[in-house]
Amino acid sequence: MARRWTVGPRKGSPKIALARAARPGGKVKEFGGRVSAAVLSFDPLGGDMGGLAVDLVYDRVNADPRALAERLPGGAQGKGACRTLESGRPARDFSLLLCSLSAEEQFALLPEYLDRCGIPALAADRGERDPLVIAGGMALRLNPRPILPFLDAFAPGDAEPVLPPLLDAIRQTSGRGERLDALAAIGGIGVPGRTVAPVRAVMFDGDRPAARQVRPGERHGVFMVETGRGCPAGCRFCAVGWAVRPPRFFSAGAIRQAAAEGIRQGLRIGLVGASLSQYPQLDRLLEELGEDRADLTAASLDPAFLCSEPGRVLLGRLAVSGLQTLTLALECGSERLRRVIHKSARKEQILEAAARAGESGIGHLKLYLMLGLPTEEEEDLRAQVELVGDVMSAWLSSQRRRGRRGRLGISLNPFVPKPHTPFSHEAMPPLAELRRRIEAQRQRLRALGGIEVSGLSPRLAQMQCLLNRSDESMARVLLRAGGRWPPPAGLLDELLGDWEDRVHRPWPDDEPPPWRIVDTGVANAWLAAERERARRAEPGPPCRPGVCQACGACPERAEALNPGCG
């Protein structure tokens, strides 16, 4: 029998109702004889609920008749966050606590959350009655070491290959030690103290995209569907393009099937993927979704793609579907710096893309820019402002021809060197210098008039870099921070005296970085060669799964991972 909420939101709370609406027709399974898993999200109730990854884990566990999964609203206040949405059971009553951490900042939330739920934050302090805490997600793929003291196990790759053997291992064993030994024997799972590093980030080779509804309960919600994982573009700063290799695309038929539930509900279909612009069957996908009369939405598109015929068709479909905001990832302003970071769009393509977006009727154009990129000089920053001014002219001119007044927004963000990328060893400027440069660039951009400028704060950007470059010693800071991030002033100096060196100096080539506990498959020598090509502003070889094995990420039959290419 399902328990009532005893702490936190009332059972009839609108927020709880919205969160439960994310699973129409869902059932509460009985515990008896089943492996029980609480799936943790740190996102607000009724909001994103951890993205596609959280719902994917929830669905896959519940697909096993001998297992059950319920969701934990980690973003809720108080101890109400420690009871599941489906039955109200406490987190500590489950065999497993599975959490997907998509952003580094969520590392700071985990120890405080465990403590709030009555689960010892440190894995070494847990007993037989405590759940095994297992984490995955993009933040773990980048570098799990800062939170390893809080974890019983971690899975840095895709969830689908590891969940079935994980559940089997728990079913077939008893006792914490025996279970951890069994988990350590599973490829793609790391168990601190039992697994020899590195742990391979294993890949899902099936043709079943994740799909979920966001903003549940809204009349005009969005039903999100994966189009693929990874990205073949090879942007040298991008973790998704390098840590998630080879890129894989789901087939048009599988995407259409996954979208069917959202279409039946009358929701817009959100196409999710870092490389939608390079989807190999885009014409067919649009045709099939058009037959279903699906309204579409997508967050960000490549300017060069929008200048192509498939790009024009997709843009038209998005506009007809009511898309209000389109994001163009420009990153920088000069042609030289675009070559350094391996962005293919030329200035004339960027301006044409902005004009086409305005002509389509989309009312808000957002530009994503970066500052502090490797080899960046003052003239590159001036070129960035000039490019934004030209984009604004092209955008607003096309809007005026339609009798509209479009809005232009800018997200200006500090460059953060990410693990497993060609730029992983680059340095960040000192905080005062970074703040000065960001503020100066914001003033130049605002001087263009009529532009909204936002972005990640320099302090948070540097803290991202610190987490990416830290080992288990960072856990002391996270424990003392009590869920606050950035940590209180002085705490880093007290507990991590060398933290500024970790961020502000290039990582030494002869010093193994902490993130090599994860093996993404890409050879370190290949990343170093890409870094050298960047310094010469030269292009790198294209990523061609199933054809090329140069970087080391592709297995022998990489074509099996790309049903969307058939």
C-alpha cells in the first residue's frame, strides 16, 4: 500500500501532481522479491527531472518484471525530497540509489542530500541496511573522482548496456561486500577499491531512442525524443563531441515510433541531439513526422546547415510548429579562431542563417558566444562584436520585411577546458582577469543596442574547471560545503591549497590527469595531435564511424552503432 507524504509537499500538492503526470498510466509496483531502485534527480518537481537520462533509467529498470524503480525529487526542499514520487517510500528503504548527474555542479548536492535522507554520505560509513549509491551521467563520464568517496559504484557510459547485468548481480548476491565484488566484474562499472582503472565508458548499440515529456500538465507541452548521441563535428572544446564517440544516430523509424505517444497527446516533438544538423536521414525523418502531422521543436542548429536545402526545410517546419527561439552556436568572431576550435561555418553562412531565421517568422534569435578560447587575442574579441552587429543587422532586416520586431539575445560564457577533449590541458585566466575581460566584452555588445546579454559567471566557470581537474581530495570540500556551490569563501584555501594552480596553469603533459580514470576510447596521442593542429589553425580529419578507426573510439563494427546511416 502506498504511503502518504509525511514530510514536505502535501499529497494533493500541484507540484506533486505535475511530477506524477510525467508518467501517465504509471503503476506502483510492490517491493516483494524485487530489486528496488530509487532514481534520483536534482531538478525541480514538474520540471526537467534530470533530462532524458533519468527517465531512461526509470523506464529500463521498470521494464524488468523482477525489479522496480521509483523517482526521488532531489530538487524539493526538506526531507520531502527523500521520499519517492510514486509511493512515498524513503530513499533509504531501497536496495539501490541510482543518480544521473549531468552537470559538475550537482556533485556538491549529493553528499548533503544523502545526509538529509539518513544515508551516510561516505560510502565507507555505510552498512548492510543502506542502499548502494551508484552514479552515472555526463559529469561522471568527464571525471568522477571528486565524488568517488560518496559512491559505491559508478557507470561513466550509457545506461542501457550496464543496467541488466547490474540488476542481475544484485539479485544473485547478498551482502554489501559480495554485491560490490559482483558489480566490479561488470564491464562499464567502476567500484572504488575493487576496479582497476581506467573504466571503459561503454556504448549502447541499439536502435531505441530515449523519449519523455517535459513540462507535464501544460496544455502545450513538449515531448522530447533523442535523435542520436555524440557529435561528428569535432569542435575541439566540446565534451560531447569527444567523450561520446563514436557518434550514433537512431533510425527515422525508431524516432517516429518513440514520438508516437507525444503525437497522440497533441504535444510538440522536441528533437534532442548535439548533432541534429548532421542527422543522415533528416529528409526521411521530417517526411515521416510530417505524415503524422507532428509539430517540431529544436534548441540549437548549425549556421552552415541552415544554409543548405535540408536546413531550410527543417527551419520552415520549426517555424510552422511555433518555435519561438532559435539558438546559433557561433562561439567566436574571427575566421582564424573558428579554424582553431574547428567550427566550419563561414561569416557569410552565419549571416545567411540569421536572415533565414528572421524570414521564417521565428521571433527570438539567441547567439552562443565564448571568451577565453585558446590562442584568443584582442582582435578576435573585436571581430566577435563586429560579427554580432552584422548578425543583428541581417536578423532585424529580415524581421522588418515581415513587419515584426525580433529580439536578439546573447549568451556570453567563459571557455572551460573539458576532460577528454583536445583542449583539456589548457589554462583558464585568473578570476580577476576573466571578470575584467567578460565585463569589457559585455559592454561592447550592449553598446550595439537592443541586445540582452547573459551567461555563466566567471566564478562558476572556474569552479567547473576545478571539479574537472580534481581527485578524491575534493570530496572534503564538497562535504564541508553542505550543498552550497560555489563553496563558502576560504573553504578552498583551507582544504585545497593548490586549487588555483589546478585551474590557472596548463595541465602538465607529463602529469597524468585525474580524468583518465575513465576510458572514452579516444587515444591520448590523437587528442594531443588535435591540440597541435589547433595551434596551427588547421582542420582535423572528419569523424566517419564505420569507415575510420584513427582516433581509437570505434569498435571493429562501428557501422552497427549507426542504424540511422543505413
